[in-house]
Amino acid sequence: MTKQKSVIEKTPASAAEPDKYLRMYQQMMSIRIFEEQVNDLYTRALMPGLAHLYIGEEAIAVGICSALRPDDYITSTHRGHGHCLAKGASPDRMFAELLGKEAGYCRGKGGSMHIADPATGNLGANAIVGGSAGIATGAAFSAKRLGNGRVAVCFFGEGALGQGLLYETMNLAQLWKLPVIYVCENNTYNEYTHYSETTAGDVLARPKAFGIQAERVDGQDVRAVYATANAVVERARGGNGPAFLLCDTYRYRGHHVGDVSREYYRSKQEEQKWVSERDPIKLFSDWLIAHKLATAGQLQTMNAEVKSTIDAAVQFALNAPYPDPLEVQQDVYA
């Protein structure tokens, strides 16, 4: 576990944006409680299939998306609930999609790994590792041709570093100076294998070989993620081309909700060390309180409000009807 030095450690508290930071805290809590409810639905056999939880990685999705405009694009991954929520998705429609209900974003046909919401710029999650690199880069190409000032963000895990599509698209993005940010969420494990056993050399040397600006950031520090993302997003929006962010993070739970006993590939001590020392929500709440941007009581009230919203969203999804079986071939393009 390596703690990266925050790019904004010396930023005075007076320079903070209190309202934005409190919204970011609320979003992080929303993702955490949403994912805990997803796990509960799975363990109670109320959710079909599997889901890949984002617990422990909330600072990345929130930090990145807080630097974006509502009309900017994102593409997501199989571990994508956090990205969807941070970009503006509604929890009730998210849960409806997970439960296969008609009210879901894809009318119950996409499930956990294929949620898309074009209204918020979310071009979709993708169960293929690295599969959305071409989609995000294509969106950036269209934005440049149309001159609409939009930026595209491509989220992917460190496992995608072994996929050729990522390098092909990064090459084009740099040649054509496309407004796209490649965000690598390195949560340490490719499913059940430590990334050091699958990824050779210096990760940042790869985008740098194309001449792409590359930065490494502490993925547990939402302020550092936001500050770094804000800089590269505005750079891309100004016509200066793509960037690559390597965000060091850790997933608290298993590869998916069914991966309960993980000691055959990582120790309980390792997990507990990340949770106790590097929890992104705890780090952020401590900072907010220390800099008098919020009190412990205010944050507790916000937590309760978030939980109430998520609980209501779960109930909405449980009560929602399934789609008509006659719709089985509608909106399916494969």
C-alpha cells in the first residue's frame, strides 16, 4: 500500500469550495450506501446475477466527475455503479435496472454491467475489459469535430493495461489531440491476481511513450483526484489533447459479490489496513471537520438523509413491475 503525496496538501482551507466539497462528500456516501444495499439485495437472493462493488474507490468517480460539465461524456466498466451515480444517475432507476425492472435505465435488460444514461453523458458501462476505450475516444473525436467543447472520460481498471485497444485509441487521441482523459483505477488486483504479476514495467511510461500527459494520484484522496482532474480536463477542453491519470486505490470487497472468502489471494490484514488507514470517506470527513467546513453532527445528518434516499430507491425498485415479455426483442442490438 503506497500513499501518494497529495497535489493539494499545501492548499489553504480558505481556498476550498465548501458547497462543492459537501456535495462531493454526499456523493461518496451515496455510492457507499448504494453498494452496501446492492450486496444486501444479492445476499437475500433478490437480485439476479452478480455485481462488482465500488466500495473503497468512491473518491475517484466523485473527484473526476466533479471536474466535468453535465454534458461531458464518461464511459464505465463492469465495476461501474460509482461512475453512474457520480455523473448524475438516479438511485431508484439504478436499482430498478439491477433488479431487471421496466423502470431501469435500460428497461431491465442491461443489468449491473451495462447501465447507460445518455441524458447525463454516461455512454455506458462495459463488461469487456478495456472495451469502452474506443467509445470514449470516439465521443472525444465527435466533440472535437462538432466544436462543442465537451470532454470524454474513459474509466478502466489496471487489467485493461493488457488490452491492445487501449493503446490503439491512445495513439489516435494524441495524434489528433482529442479531448479525452484515460482514468486507470488501479485497485491492486486483476480479479484474483496482484497486478504486479500481470503488468510489466512502469505504467505511466506507457502513455508517456505516446507523448500523452500522465499523472499519478492518490485515489483515496478526493481532493487530490478533483484537483488533478480539473487541471487535465480544462487542458483537454482547451484543445491541448488527452491525458492519463493513474489512480491508486483498493476495493474493499471481492471481485464480485460472490467473492466472499478472499484469503487465498490477499490477507485480511491487508484489507483491514486499507479500511482503517486509507478509507476515502473517513479521510475526507476528517479533513472537512478539521478545516471547519462541516461538523460531525452535520455529516451524520447528511449520512442519515442519504440512507433514507437509498432505502426509498430500493423500495421503489422492489415494487416496480417487470417489463412486458413482448419487449424482449426491443432495444436489443446484437
